[in-house]
Amino acid sequence: MAITESTWTPSSWRELPAGQQPEWPDPAALAAVRERLRGLPPLVFAGEARALLAALGEVCEGRAFLLQAGDCVESFRDVSAPAIREKLKVLLQMSAVLTYGATLPVVKVGRIAGQFAKPRSERTEVVDGIELLSFRGHVVHSDEPTPEARVPDPERLVQGYYQAASTLNLLRAFTKGGFADLTLVHTWNREFVAASPAGQRYEALASEIGRALRFMEAIGIDLAREPTLHEVDVWTSHEGLLLEYEEALTRTDSLTGQPYDCSAHMLWIGERTRDLAEAHVEFFFGVLNPIGVKLGPAATPEDAVALGERLNPHRVPGRLTFIARMGAERVRETLPPLLEAVRDAEIPVVWACDPMHANLVRMPTGTKTRRFDSIMTELQGFFAAHREVGTWPGGVHIEFTGEDVTECLGGSEAVLEEQLDHRYETLCDPRLNGRQSLDLAFRVAELMRAV
């Protein structure tokens, strides 16, 4: 039986094949954890998800820009105030650059407070000559390279919930408690970033913002009474990979009677799990959060239209974001037909560019990295494709960290090949550091001005 709006329930996905799910060894233990999660408070609220939907609706109409960024996969070891604060600093810096440089509101969505699981291409991996289950994130098992540590443990789903709750608590405190005050724009420049070319460029921009604020004050505008200058909205998102977790955190909104996945404000479906006949699309069809879908170079115009029809049947602006991850060499060829097909089908979507995932390379040593030049080439191709078709390039989706890592090559203050092992700390895929992220923001602002 086809699942429709009238027959959908949070467990309807169980009738269909579900890819990328862990091999939980004890079904009874998993069921017990699921029931515990069902009894816990929601992590986010339906009204917040609706507010993000409205903000993404503005992006959809070309009146705002989406910045979605954060860790490749969050670590249970890094849920601390300093780590969260430094990620937020980079996000705020990038947002300031994009807003001031392109004179558009920026919708800020973090890959945070739930990005604990990762899909994997292979079931197993070899570490130090031992074949192990591939690491799927701390919410599933440990990253330690032993067979025992890689056994999926459903108790980690509960730990993930509490880690997300702690992160959200700090995130709300920072964004509403003065840390995100625009008058403090200089203080967001981290020490290791400030001396770089991108950091110096940011300092100049921060001074311009400061002068603009002083001018507004001089002509009689009471800045203290302008809440948008002193606090910001930073929404949360993660890949909705583990359906046991997402089902357990789905709640019925008391105001509308509609279901929302209260694990995050926005969820996305990955390239590996976007099959229309499988469980992830069916689950996210039924919840009213804003939803994203990753589209790789194998996606066809028919795929994009079918996903749009299924996930946004009521044509609600902001409901659906397509996150293109085509690769630097293929984006100009593969993206325009998708843009045209979705446009012609009159399906409102936010188009965002993920320039990270299709540009992964392995060094001779086996280390995974990404080249900054390839990332920028894909972004340039993304903007060029939209200019060609006449559609709005609505956002970027990147993996970054607030730490001074050496995981991606290049940038204005280049990380060199021989430096990769200096601070290579990611649990899975390589991330941009703060300097590279800020460099990218300035370059994207230039691309936005040319639209």
C-alpha cells in the first residue's frame, strides 16, 4: 500500500527498505531505547521549525541566502563550551561577510547538535591490517579500531540526545545572551585567523560595520532597541540518517496537530538514501520540518522533479532544499538540466551548493583531503549554472571547524601537502579551518554580487 498523508505515521518507514542503518545486535535493547527517547522532551520546537521554514521561503524567493555549515561528524568528545563557541564564531564571521558583502539577509543553519552519524560507502574498513565495521559515528559506536568498539550500541542514541541537548543549551545562550551582538563583530576574529590575509580583510570589514553602526547612532537611531543587532537565530540541522532516532523524536505539535521531527529544525536526506521507493524519503515526507536532499552527479532531472513532487507536494516555499554536490569537473554540465526541470515543474526549492563531498581526494599516504581550489571551482560553476538558467543560487553547505586544523589543502594562507598531518583531527572527512572558511565567505560574497 502506498503511504499517503492520511496513512502516514512515524513508523511507516518500517514497511520499506532502509539503507545505511547500523546492524544493531539486540532488537530488544534497541526497542527499549526507542521507548526511552519517546518519553524525553523535544530538542527543538515546532514553532521554531516553522520560523526556519519562513526564513527559507525568503531564500527560495531570492530575498535571502542560506549558510549551512559545521562539522563533518560531531564527536562526543568535543561537546564543550569552547568548541561550540569557536564554531559559532566562524559561522558568525562568515555570515557578517556574506550579509555586508552581498547586502542580503543570511539564514544561518549549523550542522550541529545532532550530526553524530555518517553514511559509509563500504560496510567494513581495514585499520592497521584489521578488518572492522566502518565507523558510522559516535551515536552508533566508538571510533577505536577494535572489533569490540565497533559493535553498534543503542545506548549511544540516548547519549546522542543528551549531547545534542547540551549543545543546544549553549548555542541558545551564546546567540541570545550577547555573544552574537553585532557591536562585538571584532571579537569574533580568532587569534590564528586574525593574522591571515582573510583575517585582515575581515578586520577591515568589521571596522566598516562599526562605522556604519556609529553613523546610525549619530543620526538618532537607538541601537539598544534593535534586537536584530544583539541576538541572532542559528538553526540546527543534521542528516536524518538513523530512522530509529528520528522516529522516536517525532512529536505532534499541540497547536497544529501536525508531526514534526523534533531532533533538529532542519533534516536532510543523503545522496545514498534518497531513493523514492525507500524508507528515508517516506519518513521525511510525513514530517513538516524543512527538508534537504543531497543531489550528486548521478541525479537526473526526473529524479529531482520526482523528489520535489514527493517531498513538497503542496509547493510550499522553504519546505525543500536541494543540496547539489556535483564535483568541480561536472557541475557546469550536470546542474543546469536539474535547475531547468525543477523550474519548469514549478516546484519551489532552495538550491544550495555542497562543494565539499564530490571533491574528496586521497593522497599517496591514504590521507583524505580536499583542495580549496576545487571547492571554489565547484562554487563558481554552481553560480554560473544559475546565471545560465535564470534561477537563484540560494546557499552554500560546507564542512568546517573552529579549530586550527590542517585537513584541506590550499586557501589564501595555504595548507601544504607536507602539513596535512600536523593537525589532522577529523573523525571522518576533511574540514575547512577558520582561515579557509573566511576566505571562502569573501569569495562567495563576490560571486553573489555578480548574480
